[in-house]
Amino acid sequence: MRRYFLFIPVIFLGVGICRAQVPVSQEPRHHKVLDNGHVRLLDVHIEAGDTTLFHVHATPSVFLLLREANTGSQVISEENRSNTPIPHYGNIWFEGFYIKPRIHRVYNRDNHEYRVMDIELTNKNYIVLDSPINMTDFTFLFEEKPVRAYRLTMSADGKISLSPRKGDILMIMLADSAVAVRVNEKSIHLKGEFLYISSGTQVDIRNEGTAKAEFAFFELK
């Protein structure tokens, strides 16, 4: 009889976990800051000692680590990547979730906030992009079915003029800057601030500061 009664809570625990799963865009600590049908940009803040709900990653995504912390993940299901590790380009990486979604929750066991951006690439009508940008300030990182990624590092008082491109562009600032960087006359200077630029638009960037400015720069297919 004791074994019978011990078994019941295990069943209900499993059912509870299944019911608690939500799409990542609906997880409360994943703050939706942009959703335009092409990308869904989630700014994720997990405070010290906090844990997310179980959530599902099923859309091709770029992840951008903005503040590292000692975190862990309790995984229900995910693709086995033991033979094909995910390439990381510093604090930027891509996961396609083409074979199997990831279902997990993340906990922060550190004494400060963990922050990451999850860029879900929701568009499925891919286009052919221009040739990769070949400019000194741009470092090519990777190209995947939905996106091409660069790291853009601008010197102090640097200027860039980029001719119109076929794909939409998403720029995200990687570090705080005391002085604004102007992109087509719009100013940004804080880590995690972003600009979405429609295809066919001239892009003029100026670093008005006395230190370098760094961005994640994406061309969207």
C-alpha cells in the first residue's frame, strides 16, 4: 500500500510539468520587445535565485548573451548534439531546432542577473541575400538558412556608410556606450538596444564616442 501511495504524486508531477510547458515567447521572463512577422525578439532577464517556467524552443533562433551568470537547465527533451556541438562565436550562437525542439527551464544560481536575447526567426519565405559585407569593421560569423550574422566593431569616431541591402537588418548593441552611436540619425547607447532597418535602406552609422562600439549585426533572409 505504501508503494502505491508514493507512486501517485510522481504521476501528477509529470502531468503538471507537461501542462506547465509554454512557448518560449509566452514565458514571463522572456520579454517580447519586437514581433514583426520576420523576427520575434525576446529580452530575457532571470534574476538571481529565480527559475523560468518550462518552455519550448521550436523556432530557428540566434542567442545573444549580454550578462553571463552561473545558470543551469532542467531539460525534458532536446536534440542530441553530442556529436555535433553548437558553434559559439563569443557570446553569439545559432540553433535551428530543425529536428527536435528543446523543452526546458533555466535557473540562475548566481548572485546577479542573467541576461540573454533570444532572436526567433519566424519568417519562412527566405530570400537570397547580397554577397557578404566586405568592410573592415565587419567580422563575418556564420550563415544559416534564415540569417547571416556579423560582429560589427566601430572605432572611436568611426563612420560607416552601407549601400541598400536586399535583406532586412537587425542591429543589437553589445556593450554600453557613454556616448550615443547614431544609425540613420537614431541614437542608441545601451547594451541590448536594437534597431530594425527595412531592406532597400541606406545605412549610415557614426560612433560619436571616444571608445569603440560593438554590435551584433544580422541580415535576415
